[in-house]
Amino acid sequence: MHRRPHSFGRFVAEAQARGTLVVQPRMGFSDPALMRAGLLATKNATDGVVGTMTIDSYTRVNDEPSAARALNGGVPLNGFPLTHYSPQTSRWVLDGVEDAGFPVQIRHGSARPQRIVAALARLGLDATEGGPVSYCLPYGRTPLLDSVRNWQESCDFLAGLRSTGAEPHLETFGGCMLGQLCPPGLLVAISALEALFFHRAGLRSISLSYAQQTNAAQDREAVHALRRLAGEFLPDTEWHVVLYTYMGLYPQTRTGSLELLERSAELAVETGAARLIVKTAAEAHRIPTVAENVEALRVAARAAARHRTAAADRNPAVPVPAGDPADNPVYAEARALVDAVLNLDDDLGQALLKAFARGYLDVPYCLHPDNAGRTRSHIDGSGRLTWSEIGAMPLGPVRDRGRRLTAAGLFDALSFVQRRHDRVVPRTAHRSTLPTAARRPAAPRQHTQEVAP
């Protein structure tokens, strides 16, 4: 097993130090040649880019026989079946592509990640993502107890790779729970708790996720809060925040979708997030092509560079707001949740189990059997995501307690961002960066890529 001294986390840190936002797609193909081509296209898209190999749905749940039957029958999968292919095949996909200047992350969505983690390590890779909560509750009915145990084993394995000279990197997915309609305080708390779970297992290169939501000011508060919590709970750790472009119903118009992508890049720059997971102009209609992902990477990178330059050129006479930007309501809410969980048990895995059993952590609209399901949220008149019911979460009084959300109201909330950006007049006109051939209709299903996680 060949180990490289240059880690995923170090690559991101060096890009951030030189003022470059790292951009990343979500991409996975079952055809090794297509997977290799997708990685090469990503590598050549722009400066400061990292690659992704997303695992297929069968492999996520350790159903390798079904993956094999599909491939043997010529049926394409929605990702790369890492544990199905031989190490030689997977190394061919990466050979001459993945290197110190282009690290590749394995993304999978599994509550049972041990085999996936072992397979990526055999390839000399050491960057992946997920978490005991975030890769359990939204994705199926795996008991949270099993997920915590599985993730503890996986974290222990990854931490053990440090003895080989590697610095394995693990990204939380907790800041992306269900993608939308989860108030930022809970997202930030779960992301911080998963990061602390990783840290206590011995990992020292960690990223903390947060998904762009419905209100830019609230999102700024959330990222600042997440950065503050990371500083408080992750000593002797190389960490960064990874921002996800909005994960809910995406704008249907090209101008609206690219406008939203640009706003996410600007949010990353304004808040010190180091990495951005992009979405494309095709998100509302179909699974995007590689070429559309390349366009999204370039649009996001240019928007970030423009915004950074504009901030540097801003009139220095303009007063800078006083105080700590992380001293905000999102931080207060997230810190209350984190403290409540940590007070339940010295073992963080046990504390998480107790927190969900008691409803101290309770994800709205999540149907998993281990989630209490007593919380509700809504979008207020300013576009902020707020609580209408907090169940047993230790958050104190809620102003809108008892507000009833109808089916029509839920749909309006889910489509809030989509409708707003489809109506917006973008600040800059978007001209496709794709060549004519790449703007043809979507490729057949066997050329599709995985959308989530």
C-alpha cells in the first residue's frame, strides 16, 4: 500500500493560505473508463480543485451481489462500486490522475462504511466523509446504535493509518442533514459533534460541513459559529469548513441556478470556508454531465476570486462591524445543543445515542425510527429558518411554538429558494463556458453521475 505524505487537508490549507477557494464536484460512474475521464476533466477544470469518487447505492449498503448482477447485465450503477472492482482496476482509474496536486475524496453515504474505508486505504487514498448520525438518519433504517459502532470502527481504522505516515482526512456530513428545512443551529451542532467524534478516535485532519440554506445573513452566522466551535473543540487538529451549495429544490432556470451557485461561493469567501461542493445548472432537471460539472467548478472559482478581489479593493474607510461575528444566535443555539449532549456521557457515541433517545437532538421531518420527530421548522418573513416546535431540545422558549405547517406550507418552504432565484435578475450575465458539443442534451443513463451525498 503506497502512502503519500501530502494529505487532503494540507492541500486545502495551502490553497486557503494563497487565497484560493477549493472547489469540488460530486461525481461517480460505474464504468472505470468514464470514472477516469470524469476525474481528468475535474483536474483540468480550474486551480484549487479536488476530485470525487462517489460510491453506488448497492455498495453503500454492502449489497455487492446486486452490484455485480447489475454490472454483469450491462446495467450502469449510480456510482463507482469500489469494493466490487479489483484493486488493479481502481488503481488504473487513479493512475496518473490522483496526486499531491489533485487529491481525491471517496464519498459514499454509508452507515456501514468499514469495507469502503478498507478498500480506499488499499488504494493509498485517505480522504472520505460521513458520520455516525448524518449517514444514518437520512439514508435508511439502520439503527443508530449500529451506525455509531460502525463509524467508531471506521474512525479507529483511519486513525491507525497515521502510523504509516499518512494524515487521513474525514469530513462530517452533519451540516447537511436532509439538505433543507433544518435550522442552522442543529446543523452546526451535529457537524461539530461528529467532528469531535472523529477527533476522539484519533483523527487530526477534519473538515466540518454546512449546507447553504435560505437566508444569507443566517448562513454567515452559521459558518462563523461552526468555525468557532471547531476552534474550541478541535485542538491540535488541522481543520477547515466545507460549504455545500444549496441542497434542496434547485432553481429551474439557468440564470437562477448559476446565481445561487455564485452566492454560495461568495458566502464561502465571506466566512472563511475553505472548500465548496458545487451544484450545476442541470440540478433541477436531471443528473448533470461531467461537462456541466466542469462549468460549475469554473463559475464558482471565478465568483470566489471576484468576490475576494472586490473585498480587498473595498474602501478602507468603510467601518468594519465590531465584535466577534461568531457571537450570534446560531452559535448560542448550537453551543447549547453540544453542551447538552456532552453532559450525557463521557463516551461521545453513547452520548449521541442518549441525545436522540431523549430528544435533545431531533431532526425535523426525519422519519428514522431513532429520531423523536417532535420538532418542526418554518421560514419566517425574512427568509430565516426558525423553529416552530422544539420538542425536548434544550433551547428555551420558541417564539412561534404551535405554528401549524400545512402541506401547502411545506411545499412553499421547500421551493422557497428555487422560486426566489428563478425570479432573480443576476448581477452578472452568465455565458456558458462549455464548448458547443458539451451543450448537447444529456447523455444516456450509463453516462450519469451520482448526485448525493
